[in-house]
Amino acid sequence: MLIKKEIKQAKERRRIKDVIKSIWNFWTSPEGAFILAVSAMALGYYQFYISRPILRYDTTTTKLISSSNSNNYTVDIMGKKYQDLYLTKVYLYNQGEQALSGSDVSRIGHDPIRIQIPTEAKMQHYNLDTDETTASITADIIPYKQDLVLNFDFLNPDYQYVVNLLHEAPSDNIIVTGSALNVSQITKAINGHELKDALIWGLGTVYLLLIIYYITRKWRRR
């Protein structure tokens, strides 16, 4: 009975050693080394990426009144009544980990942070949305040619700057553009969790395929 128990324990120890050896062999194989290298580069890039100010914007549009409807109300802006009117909210976020100072933004005449509004939108009015703009931001809007320059003192991480636009025609071409120190472009908002999930799922898929390839190659050699 004692001998059987010792044989069983010896088999278990051998099995554990085989598992450890297999794991070691995998991570020292070309596939394992590739996974470690890609993981290190992805982590380094992600840390570098979020350590800077990252400016994103988003827009939402609501139809306030339409001449194609039978309306029992009118919308009056500065004494003028409108039969067709849309409200577009423009959101500017800092999704990085570093604050952006207004003094680091490109000056007017160069590439300031601004809302570009196409002529066909027929903008009639704009204002800073103080209800949704982060309260601690000192901000104002400066008209410049066909654009609206977004002026602010600091845009800290997770702060938002919100502008209301009233225009007569719908448009999908209202964008925020410009540049600043360590910010080369402003793009549509991406949720930070979605970015992490996409990165994890993308790398996970690559890793799984490499592991399957490694196991298949080992099996064929036997």
C-alpha cells in the first residue's frame, strides 16, 4: 500500500515537472518570446499614450423645430422666428492623464482649437453651455472667420468644454480641430474602457492563435 502511494506521489511530481517544463519551453520558444515582446511594447505604448493630454470631441444634434410639422410654437432667436432649427452640442474632453494649459494651444492665425461649422449648416447662434462645462474651467468662445475658437485656462483630465450651436440645416460635418503642445490632432471621442477592451481582445486573439500554433507544432513532432 505504501509503495503504491509513493508511486502515485512520484507520478504527480513528474506530472508537475512536465507541466512546468512545458510552460518554460513555451515562453522560451519563438512564439512565447514574441508574445512577451508584443506585450511589453503594447504596455509601453499605452502608458506613453495616456500620459499626455489626449483631446477628443463628440457631437449630439437635436431637431428643435421643423417646418414640415404642424407646430403650435415658434423658436425666437434675438427677435427672429425660425421654422427650422437644430441644436448641436459640441463636447471637448481631455482623456489623457496630463492637464493641457491654454497657453500651450496654438495661437489664432496658426492652428487654434476650434469648431469648424460648414456654411450649409447656416449657424444662427452659439453659446458656452455653462450647465455642462466643468465649473472650474475659465472659458470663452472667440469667433474667427467661419470658426469658433475655444479658449480656456486649463483642461484637466476628465474635464469637458461644451458649446451649444443653433443652426437651420442638419450637418454631419461639424468638427473640432486644432493642435497644442503634445497634441497633434483632435479626434472623435473614444471611451477609455472600450480602448482597453479592444486592446485586450486584440492581443488575446493573437496570443491564442500563437498558443494553438505552438501546441500543433509540438504535436506534429511527436
